[in-house]
Amino acid sequence: MTWGRHLGLRPGGAWLLPAIPLLLLSLVSCRSAFHLLHTASRDAVVLAPLPAGYADDASRLNLTKVAEIWSIPADGVSPEAQLAGLLGKARRERLKVSIAGAGHTMGGHTIHPGGILVDMLPWNHMELDEKRDILTVGAGAVWADVIPFLDARGRSVEVIQSNNSFSVGGSVSANCHGWQFARPPIASTVESFRLMKADGSVLRCSRKQNAELFSLVLGGYGLFGIILDVDLRVIRNGRYRMERSLHTVADGLADFDAMAAGNGGAQMIYARMNVTRKRFLAEMVVSRLVEDDHGSVPALREAESGLKRLVFRGSEYGDYGKRLRWNAESKIQPKVAGKVFSRNQLLNEGVGIFQNRSTTSTDILHEYFIPPARAAGFVAAMQGIVPRHGGNLLNVTVRSVNEDKDTFLRYADGPMISFVMLFVQQRTPEGESRMESMTRELIDASLAHGGRFYLPYRLHATQRQFRAAYPQAGEFFRKKRLHDPGGLFQNNFYLRYGKGR
């Protein structure tokens, strides 16, 4: 589900087109031109294909042999009956079943070795009840299809991660959140869903109907059954004005919610932190999206990439590239503040604009949720931990998340500040070992500051760290075995933290 669920590197190409003339003026030096040309020469066009019979995820570190990859039919005779038949076959042959959408998790959450992988992407039907503002959508639909569908009807997604490449089923299974201000995660917008259990039966789950399963499946990583379709609350599309400002991290974190509430109130807010060597995590650009009623809602358009991708990917090649990108974001973007966008445009950008396609390295996401009063202390800890491990940090996006009152395995049991971090890692045993050591130290720092880490990424947390961050995990896995007594639905996340415990 989540390559970055969560990158937050946007909005939607919004700064690129108006910024090109200014950016080109800033790139007149020979060194800048050489840097971008060098980046372009090393940038692969597409990801290498997977070998037949193997599955992987966005980490590109989980290549696994599976027994079968089965795609649910988009139409034809009784697709749901065929899916139930597949589960019957798995039970008879004692095979485990995992569920995948767009495959943007990073810890094998959609894979079981030697198991059957159910590909839900073809299951992407959509229907909008305009009177109730409820979208009924197949779990395999990706947001890149949902957003234009809603846009044509004047609607928009209420809560979503900051890119459109993920599937609906993956997003609710990981209980994603975005930079919609003062909002809980996406589970808060789910009215109900239909779930196919291990025996092939189908249940409707909501806050009133099969309520326990409702709370377990949302944020449950596919361990309780297969989400068939989801009823989501949607809202009106809107016209937003971008406002940007530069702050020290200490001041910005202290006033993050106040900045969102000021000047008419932001509908969306996020910040991007400086990752250059001299000002490492010491300052940040805050971007506020404020509703603007003075004009029509702009039409939806395709997100642009080009120069934007080169500036971003170039930041992995040393501090010069990081400085070039920071200057573009902190000095050029504020000059175009005040431009207006539709809400849908802000959400309509795919991960491909930033995706690492190298054969030797990969991008790895981390995310930590910290109570606001302790966020500055966590940043101070990060300032020591990341350089000490030689972490190649490309991006830190800061967001605000409200309390989650809907899911069992919740990461936000109160208001939280979210830190979404993107690293480049070498695809070698040494690179994996260094990432694991750094991750565990960052997790310890988050726990020491009353926080938690997000679960869709690499499975580097120890059992102690996992249980400390999620004290309800023991009961979560007990309920998993109660609802799936044969253990049909399994994945690497369950093998790592839940099986036999």
C-alpha cells in the first residue's frame, strides 16, 4: 500500500510550472547544470521486472517465491464466487493467502513465502451516492482513478495519503493518514466495508454491524479477510490558496497547529525540513492550503515531473544536491505562494515522479508519531542518530494527526505530530544492516518521547519495541486467531510479530 503513503513531496506538481523560470535562473551555474545532467544520466526509465512466480513490494528487498499470483476477475461470471473458490482451494492444499493492491508496503505485508497472493487491482468499480456523499469503491481501485471520478462529480477524498498511486484496500488496511489538517486517519471516513472471511462467507462491517471486525480490519494489514469494497464519506472539491513560510524547527513545531488555525484556517498543512549538512533538521518550510472562494475551482490536470524529478533525485548524490533542492523549496516556492489549486489537484500525483529506479539502491520510508509537546525533543534525537549511522536522508515531511477512535491497532491514541522520513539505502547486506541499526535507535527515541512508529515499512523493530509501541498487539493477534482459526490469511508481518505469540 504505502510507498509513501506518505511521501508528501508535492502538492501535485503545483510548484513546478510557475517556478520553472525562477528555477532556471537559479541553475545557471555550470555546477548546477552538470549536477542535473549527471542525475539524468543515472536515472533509470523503469523498474526492473520481477521474475515469473515471484512477488516483491516497494522496498525491492522482499523478492519471494510464491505458489500463485491470482488476479480477481474484473467482470465475468461471479468474481466473488471465484474468489471464494480460491480460498477453498488454499484451505484444501494448506496454502496461506496474502492480499495485495498496489504493493506499496515495505515489509512483505502482502507476501507469504510459498503462498497464494491475491491481486485485487482489477476489482476497481466505483459508484457515488451524491445525496449521501458516499463513494462505494472496489478495494483494488487506485486513487489515481478515484480522484478523476470524484472530480467529474464535484467531490473529493476526505482523508488520503499524499500520493495517488495506492489502492483503496491498501490504504484502509494500513489506516493511512495525510496532510488534511485536524483529521484522524482514513478509518474515520469509512462508513462500512464488505469482508470475505476464510470460509468464503461475506460480512458487512461498520461501527454498528460486526463492529469488532470493523476495528480490527481497518489498520489490520489483511490478516482477517479480504476487503471487497468500501463505503467512504467524500466531501466537496474546493479551491485552495497556497501559503508558505520559513521557520526554525523549534518555532515551527511549537506553532504548527496555531499556524494551521490562523488566517481563516488551513484545510491542509504540512512542513518540509532542511536535510542539508549545515542546517540538518534545524529549519522547515510550512505550507498551508487555505480555502479560497474568490473564483472557480481549477480543472484537474496531469501532474508534471521533468525538472522536479531531477532536482529531487539529485539530492541523493551528496550535500550539494540537497542544498540545491532546499533552495528551490525555501526560496522559490514562497515566491509563487498565493497561487490557487483544486483540492483534487493537490492529491493527484503519483509516486513515479520521485521513485528510485536504481538497480543498486532503494528508497526506504520511516514514520514516527510523537505527542506535540515532545516533538522538538524527538527532532533533537534524530539530529544525532541519523548522521551517526550515515543515513542518507532525502526528505522529512511533518504533519498533524488527530486521535484515531476507530481502529484496534491504532498509532494515534491522541493528537500526534508525524515525521515521514525517506532514506536511500544500498541493496546490500551491509546497507540492510546499517538501516536496521539506525531504525532501531530511532524507534527507541520515539518510544522515549511517548511516540510510536508506523507499521507498513521494514520489519526492523524488535519484539520488545513492537510490543512497547503497540501494547494492544497481543490481544490483536489473539483476535486474529479467533476470527481466522485456520490461519489462512498470513504475511511476513504476521510471521515476524504475531505467529505463535
